[in-house]
Amino acid sequence: MTNTNMARAQLEKGEEAIIEFNDVNKWYGDFHVLKNINFSIKKGERIVVCGPSGSGKSTMIRCINRLEEHQKGTILVDGVEMNNNLKNIEAIRRDVGMVFQHFNLFPHLTILENLTLAPIWVRKIPKKQAEEMAMHYLERVKIANQALKYPGQLSGGQQQRVAIARGLCMQPRIMLFDEPTSALDPEMIKEVLDVMVQLAEEGMTMVCVTHEMGFAKTVADRVVFMDAGEIVEANEPHAFFDNPQHDRTQMFLSQILNH
Amino acid sequence: MAIEFKPSPSLPPPVRSVGAVAWVRQNLLSSPLNVFLTLFSVYILYLIIPPVVEWGIINASFDGESKADCTGSGACWSFIGVYFDQFMYGLYPSEETWRINLALIILVILIGVFAVKTVNKLYLSLVIILAYPIVAYFLFAGGVFGLEVVETSLWGGLFLTTLLGVVGIVTSFPLGVLLALGRQSNMPIAKSVCIVFIETIRAVPLITILFMASVMIPLFLPEGMNFNKLLRVLIGITLFSSAYMAEVIRGGLQAIPKGQYEAADASGLSYWQSMILVILPQALKLVIPGIVNTFIGLFKDTTLVYIVGMFDLLGRIQAATHDSNWLGTTMEGYAFAGFIYWAACFGMSRYSMRIERKLETGHKRN
């Protein structure tokens, strides 16, 4: 089944798509980085995107909150089309949390201030209420005792958990993870993955670019494999890992699983 | 059973690496070249300091009504004493100088209030930035509440220097921020306007701008529509230093990692929110040395208003040395001017270092 048919099939089943890519193409100058991406993600679905570096997977999820602009096709997030309308973009960004490879915490603000910044200024929540909510999420990522420190005083794993809590503070409908564990020491990967697994179990819609295949196997509803700007294969994890259809997928899996 | 791992305890550093003697050994006498440089520096200081002390203090005269009363072979400081009011206030009427002092006292008190913890800093800043200049203006210029009008042409001395410096700094800073943001912006028109402005202003010497402000602009303006020369000069100085400020701040903006912009965007912050809350606090902190450098440059450049017939501190001093009663006091005058400028600039520099240290706590970049 082609990607287009797959997306359509899902819609026909009457399940609510929260993110829809229709024939999305993107170029960096002459370089064709995304080619005819057709894909839709249902509410509550956990998607893991994997693929070799330069395959366009980060670019694809960064199109969802328009950190990258696509040139052709349409992306609908929560029914809103991502185009140059600044109002739409800001509205979608309010509802889509993002976690970056390099955490990107604000180094001049304390952990607590990092978490309350957007709720106070974007959601206009009173400061006290925002702080209570921030402490609630910091407890969930098991880091509440560090609330008054600065990001530079925390380890990488702690910073990434703070970044996840920062995303959650906006009470998003979708969370995007762009290689959240790639910049971490091996000992810290687990603490971040634990938080992500917990989040997945609570039913958050998640799109996650990662090479953590263990994570993909346990929590993903579907695994997407990309290469050279295209979605090569997308399937539920059991079928994806045990019975990959494309030889490109097979090669990729054999390289990352057998070492 | 597994063996328990115990980290070794941290030991204190070796004794010889701390203390005054160790400091002298490490920093002054660590190598033959270093010993030579230390001795050479001591010799230079020996050549300079005794004559200066002799001239300035031991052989100096401190009272008298003219140069003839200075009998010692050293400096004639009575010159500074006699002219002190003029050096401070220019030709501002002496019975009105309390107004300048009052404005200064109000400013000091307002800034002092900053140290009080319970005060809302935002409101206080607004009072200082918006209300204070109006009060100060009416105190200086007069014309309200029975205050006698004092023409700006009478303003001078250190008062004028400070006024030009402070107003220039306070207005050129926000203008510089806007120009830097404009130059970084995606909007082609705003961007080109900023680039053209910055590059044009930077390519012109300040003296030219001051001449334009004081001589040329009145020629272009229609008859009767003229505005104050001091104001024109102030605008010239502000525009000039804002172009430099903009480039310093742009350097800071470029040093902020792209991830910070993206994280701010992804949080849903608008452009202005992300600039004011996330980017500028970091960027400005990075370029404090450059900003203060520009401030100090601006403060010293204000002496150039002498060229367009305004008598700031240096102008007043130069004029006074031409007094026939005080001929031959140029050295004392310039030493005094040098000391005042040095004190002001050194103060700014120390203050900026304090701010840097204060902002540094826990701000390690990742």
C-alpha cells in the first residue's frame, strides 16, 4: 500500500487525524530534502521516526510547528493549515510542545523561570498558578529540588527532563521530540526515556525522532523509516522490526540492531 | 560480593601555591625575563612618580587670586578653585545653580531607592526614564513655577558634559538595540533602512555630524522654524553613537545559538516576546564590555561640541586658561580635566565589571 492510500485508509476509518502531511515537498536551495511526504497521525498516536542522518526526519517534524517552511503541499495540524499566517503558526505552537537534541533551555533563567516563561507570556496564566503547575511537572520528571538552579548547573539528562517539563507546561496536545537522547551520556539516556515512556502511557500524541529502538518497540504505535527525504516504510513496531518490507529498511535495521 | 567503590578524599593544595609571597614569586619573579621586567617597571615608576608629586603637591600653591599669587615652583591649584563654579556649571547664573544640584540629588536618591528590596523595580525604572527627564528639563531650563528661564547657551562645564553624555547614552542604547534587531530582521525594507543608516553614520566623522547639526540644518529649515542648538547637537551625538551601539549589539545577537531562537519560537512566544525575554538578555550580557566601550567613547567625544561653540568642561577650562590673570595655567587645567574624565570613565568601567559579575552567577553557558 502506498503512503497516500494508507493516510486515506486511516481517515476513512473515521479516526481523527491530528497531523496530516499531504504531498509535502521541501528544498534547501537546490537540495530536495523532503519528497512527497504523505502521512497522517491520529490523536493519541505515538510515532517514532528513524532513518540515517540526512534523511530528512528532523526536517519533517520541524515542519509540524513550522520551525522549517515547506514549499509544496499542505500540512494540517489540528485542522489548521501551516502557512505564512503568523496567527495560525503562533496558535499551533501554543499547542505543540517541542524537545530538542541540545535541550535549548534558556541559560539566563532558573529552571522554574524556564518552565513558567511561556505559560505566563503566551497563555497569560497568573505567575503563582504557572509556578504551581511548573512544580507539578518538575515533580513528574523527578527534578523539583533543582527548581531554583540555572540550566548550566544541571547534568545533560536533568536538562533534557527539564526541557520535557517545559514543553508539558504549555499543556500541549502534541509533543515533538527531535533526537532527545542523542546528545546524552549513556547513563543519562535511561532517565530521559523513562519520562518519555511515562508520557506515552498517559496517551499524549507524540512524534519522536530517535534511534532508541527499544523505546520504539515498547511504546510506538507506528514506526516510520525515512531515507533520502522519503518515507520508505511505516508500520506498527512488531511488523516493522520482525518483517520489514523494503530491503533499505532491512539494511538499516541490521546495521543499528546488530552491533 | 561486589567491592564497594569509595572515591578518594580531596586534599588541600600545596602550601607554596597560596599567599602573598607565593603570589610575588609566581607573578613578578618567575623567570629571568620576568625579574628584569619587574625591575624595569619599578625604575619607570621611580622616574615618573616623584616629579609628579613634587609638582602637584609639595611645591604647589593652593590659594591666591591670580597667577602672580602662585609663588611656588609647582602647580597653581588656586586657578581651579577660582574657576571651579564655571568649570562645573558653565555660565549658568550662580544664584540658580542649586537647580542643577537639586536635579542631581533627586537622581542619586532615585537610583538609591533601587537598593530597597520592597520597591517595584519596573515602576521605579519608568519614573527614572519617563518622569525624571521632564522634571530635570524644567529645573534646568526654568520658565515654570516661577523659576527663572536659563537659556541653553549658558549651559556649560561639567554640567553640559554630563548632560550630553547621559542623554546620549540613555537614548542611543534603545535606538542601537532597535537598529541591531532591524539589521537582523527578515523584513527586507526594515533591514535595508537599518543597514543604510548604520553604514552612513559610521562612515562620517562625529565633527561633520556636529557641524551639520549646528550649521547646516538651520540653513535647510524654513525661516522661523528653528529648534534649539543643544537639542540638535544631542540628536547628532545620539544618532552617531547608536550606529556603533547597533553593531556591538548585533555581535551579541549573532553569538546566541540558533537553538535559543528555535526554543523561543517553539514555545509560542511572539517575535518581540522572544527578543525581549530570551534573546536580548543573553546577547546584551555577552557584549557588556563593548557597550561600555561605546559609552566611554561617547562620553569623551562630547568634548567635540567645543567645535560648534558650546563650552563643556574642556571648553570652559580652555577658555579660562586664556584669562590674562591666569596665563600659564594650562597644565593645571588639563590635569584637572584629565582627572575628571578619568574618574568618570573609570567609574563606568568598574560599574560595568560589577554588573558582569552580578549577571554571571550560575549563568554558565551549555
